[in-house]
Amino acid sequence: MASIGFDFPAPQADASVDELRREVRSFLDEEARQGGFVPLADCWCAGIDPGFSRKLGARGWIGVTWPRRYGGRELSALHRYVITEELLAAGAPVHAHWIADRQSGPLILATASEAVKNTVLPEIAAGRCFVALGFSEPGAGSDLASVRTRAQRVAGGWTLSGTKLWSSGAQSCQYMTVLARTSERDPQQRHAGLTQFLVPLDSVGVSVSGIRDMSGVEHFNETHFEDVFVPDELVLGAVGDGWQQITNELALERSGPERFLSSFIVLEKVLQAHAGSMSPQQARVAGGIIARLRGLRAMSLGVAALLGQGRSPDVEAALVKDLGTRFEQDICERLREFGPLRMQQGDGDALQDLQVDSMLRAPSFTLRGGTNEILKGIIARGMGLR
Amino acid sequence: MDETDRIVLDTAERLFSECCDAELVNRAGDGEVPGALMKAVLESGLPLAWVAEEAGGVGGSLALGFNLIRQTGGFALPVPLAETLVANLLLGQAGLALGEGWTGLAYDGGSLPVAADGRVSGVVEGACGVVEAELLVVPVLRDGAVAIAGFEPEAVTARHYRNPAGEARTKLVFDEAVPLCLSAPLTAMSESGLYQFCALVRAAQIAGALDKIVALTVGYVKERQQFGRPLAKFQAIQHKVAEIAGEAALSGASVEQAVRLLSAHGQPFADDPALFRALATAKLLASEAAGPVAREAHQAHGAMGFSFEYPLQQYSRRVWSWREEFGSEFYWSSQLGMAVACGISSGATAKVWDFVSP
């Protein structure tokens, strides 16, 4: 019999985790009360507020797992998990620092030179330095191995040419991690010859232009690189190791609580508003959603525990992301049971605005960070079907 | 779970593998008594996993018992081991003496029979393990609280039937019946706590069976050749298998989460909101997964999975039966939703988030 057992162990919590949760909650309650932020649907992608990110940095809530000498606090993956899930549950505007905290920081930590680590990581942890992802291109989305952005060897570094697309938040970032081809395409080895660069977005030859998405927000971007010089010390890892590095990065990207909590604030507000007058049918909808969120959270915490044990749970992470992102879309649909969505954002009441906004952002949930078709392929391979 | 627990589970795995194959399960479903399996399981002491060592049991943890129950689900084990485990646990909690062999559980989540003046009256529609039982354990209401009664099977009017999986179930009618033994009212046991505990037992069985359904499906699509290649090489098949693997994993993770919480709590039958949320979640998700996982598994198996001989039906029929017992997904979503509505509107719980995260 084929072995298909997936492991979702319990994370090892201690009192400091609960204490941290209380701190984050009371900070968020206080901020919300004072109007420090307006709760947003899909806040980790749509909510860009550098000032808010700096407040979090000042409290030591960014880069918490990193070494102290780089601005971190050497806390566990579970501590970071608690911070991120509380921010998401409150709908706080966290996009500015989100990518750097989640994956670019760990990537830099693992692959950058000492000088780069010393310069960049403390700035990220302080909530002052943000990083965008340079993966997709006009001709390469799910099929990342076909990227055409090229880096050519020159004295002291590389020149970079090409276009990156759909980079969330790049307009407010100082850096982009760019995946580029550093040797000719080899049809026999599609994943070879790719390298990652940490490119300052104020370099000569870089232009960033915003793209409006269907929900009305200009959160993602097209970025052109025209013969941009990148010095050797900004190469991340070894030349040609890009594919392996992004595979590790994607395991971090795919299993976090943002893969099932993007619509949570909408659920929170809708149920708060209807708690006193819930019909039996609406109660069933509410109960069904809560249970699935709890189950997904148990799985996602399990992946965090596996990462903490130093394992590479890429199949488990793909399972969480596939189930979780389809479900956060489904939440928007199921909540229609509480009332029709008839008005564009801005024309309805605050609750309807939030619901419509989340409906209009939902198509991106199952695309970003690897489409669900790609994820199912990873799961199938992990089960020995490919 | 500790080292002893692992040894017990390994022993059980070996015993089930040796004594319980697909053919035996089918014959049991047709009414043949699996005598050798019943004898082997009894002699192994597994039914005593939740009985204290002082009382001659294994003294195993809650986690051990629930893992064992999940294992029985993965074998479609045609003996009432899960029910006997629960019945023995109830006898232990009530301070009553254990039976010698199989013990039936006269409880289906419906209204409890009432004990008054030493006699018990009421109806249990879906008692389990009665056919094999030498002793019946009956949770009853005594002075408004839950108490445990023990009965000789002959003392009760019984009508046997089978659930859609072919498992024996029994309607029991207690008409001023005189029990063998009757405990005092148990303060640590609530009716809702008992109900949700039994729901978690079914959820664990479903989780075990869902894992088996996914494993059978993976095995089949890798073997079966069509259009010159294994079914597993078709992307349409890969994606369906990935989806049911996800649903099965979600059920499994929720059961484990509930068992962890129950273990940490210490009072397995308590009426506690945190326990309720975790146990309701486990049964809701397991019941909800039973439909689509079985459907897609059958679709991938083609006509072979529809045949009686091939074992898939043993598991699909079981999850379809178990999803109804001790609360379907409809029941538990309603309960959980009403708890959210009441908690928020009364101010007892500040945020909906508190129902998701501790």
C-alpha cells in the first residue's frame, strides 16, 4: 500500500507565546480604537502603510526569528506565526513589510554576503526597508523556469535586462529579489542557469509602474530593468542556484496563515453585525466556516512545527495553500447568505464595502505564490503519481 | 503518546493485518461472525486500553485510544472495538466492575433513558456492539445528572438492524428494566460532553477510513493502465487525488487537534466551550469530507470500485454511515454557528477570532 501519511505535528508552545499574543492583541485593539488603521480585506496584499510597518518594527515584531546581530530576536517560528495571524485576523495594513519578513529576509540570511546582511536585515526588522518579489514576467507566470530577464557578466558585477510583472507593493519597496537567467537555456535542464539578485530599486535603469487591479487598487507593478548594473556582492547565493533557492523560499511562502485568513476580517465583521439576529441557515454557514478555519489552522501550525524542526514540508505546505486559498474564496461566497452585495465599494455601508472588496480581490487568492494547479502537481508528485 | 503507546499501536497494526482482510470484512457484513478475529482482539487486551492498570487494564492515554480507534477505521474492522473501549471507559469513570468480554454501548446521542427507584425506562435507537455483548453499558439520567448503568443483554428488549455499511445496530427498549449495576450521578460527566466525545470517536474512525480510501485510490491509479499509460499520469486524475488527499488530511489534523485538547483538559466528558469547539470541528469536517472523498475515489476506480469484492465499498459505506452517527455536518455546523451567535451577542466572547484561535 502506498504511504500517503502526512504529518501535522503540534507546535511546542510556551508561556512566552501566549504573552506575545496578548501584547499583539492589545496593540491592535488600541490602534483600531484610535483609528491607527482601518481594517481591510486581504490586508497582507492590499494594505500598504509604511508608517504602520515602522510601528511594528519598533515593537520588535518583524524578523523575530533572525539572529540578534541582524536585528532579530531569535524567537521561534511559532512566535512569528502568532504575530502574523493576529495581524491578519485584525485586517491590519501589513503589506509593506510582509514579503521581506516572510521570505526575502530568510533568503538574504541564507544566501547574502555578510556586508549585505549587516546593511539590509536590521533595516527590514526596523520596518524601514521593504522588498518586492521579481519572479513573474510577461512570458513566465506559473512556468517560472522560462524567465527571460538576463544578467550578463561585466567587470565587478552584472548587467540586468528584462521585465518583471505582478510584483506586489514594488512602488513602496527599496529592493527587489530578481530571478534572472545567467546562462543559456538548456532544454534538457530547464531549471539550471538561473540566479537571484538583490536589486536596489533606485538603481539607474530601473522603472516601476503601477498596475490597477480589478478591485481598484494599484498594488502590483510592472518593473523594467534596462542594462541595470548589479555589483557582485548583491548576487544571492551561488550563480546558477536560483531554482533551488526559490523552491526553499516558496515553502515559506505557501503555508502561512495568510493562505486561509485573507477574508477573515470580513467574516469577523459580518458575524459581529448579525450575531443577535442569526437565522438557523446563517448559523450553519457560520459554523461551517469556523470549523474549516480551525482545521486549516491546525494544518498550518503543523507545517510551522515541521519548519521549526528543520524539515522541508513542501508537499504539506502545498496542501495547506491549495485547501486554504480555495476556502478563503469560498468564505466570500458563503457570506452572501447574510445579505446581497449590490453596491460598488464606497457606495454601500462599511460592511458591504468590505464584503464587495473581498469578493473583488478573491480571484487572486488561488493565483499568487503558485496557482492551485501547480500546487496540485506538487502534491501529486509527493504522492508518487508523477 | 509515549513509547508504551507506540508498542500497543504497533501490536494492533500487526494483529489487524494478520487477522482482518477484505474478504473477512465482506463476510462479516453478510452476517458471518468473525470468531477468530474477535478472539484475537479480546486476548490482545486492546479493549482495555482505556482501563486503569489497577483495574487490570492498559492504562493508556486518551491519545492511544483515539489512535487505536482511527486504526480500526483504516481496517474496516468488523468488531465493536471502538464501542467497547468507550463502554469500558465509562464503567471505569463510574467506578463499576468491567465485563469479561465485549461490552455494548447503549448510547446514540439521543435522549438518555431515565433511572428512578432502581429501574430504567427509555429507548435507545442506535445502540452499538449489542450483538456480541456480554454486558451493556447504558448512560442514564439519574436525579437530573448522567449516571452509568450496566445491564445483561437479556434484560432488555432488542431489535437488531444494520447501518448502510452492514454494521450491527440495535434499538433497545427499557421498560422499567432492572440493571445489574447503577452508579451514582457523575459530576464530572455532562450529557453534552458524552455526546461530543462519542462524536470524536466517529470522527477518528472516519479519518482512518478516509486515509485508507486515499491510499486505495493512489494504489489503483498507479496500477491501472488506460490509453497506454497509468491513470496516475493523467493530470485530471492527479488533481482529483490531490484534492481528496487534502480533505483527508484536514480531517486527520482536526481529529489530532481535538485529541490533544481533550488530553490536556483532563476531564474527557466535561461540558467546556473550548472542548466543544475542537470536538465539533473534528466531527463536522470528517462528516463533510466523507461525501466528496468517497465520490472522487469511486470515480477514479471506475466500475472496479463499484464491485462488492473490491474493498473500496467497505470504506465508502462506513464513512457514509458514520457521518450520520453522533451528529452530521449539518448538526454540528448549526451547533457551532449558534455558539458563535450566542457568544458574540451576549458579550461572553469578544471576537469571532476567539472561536478560531485560543
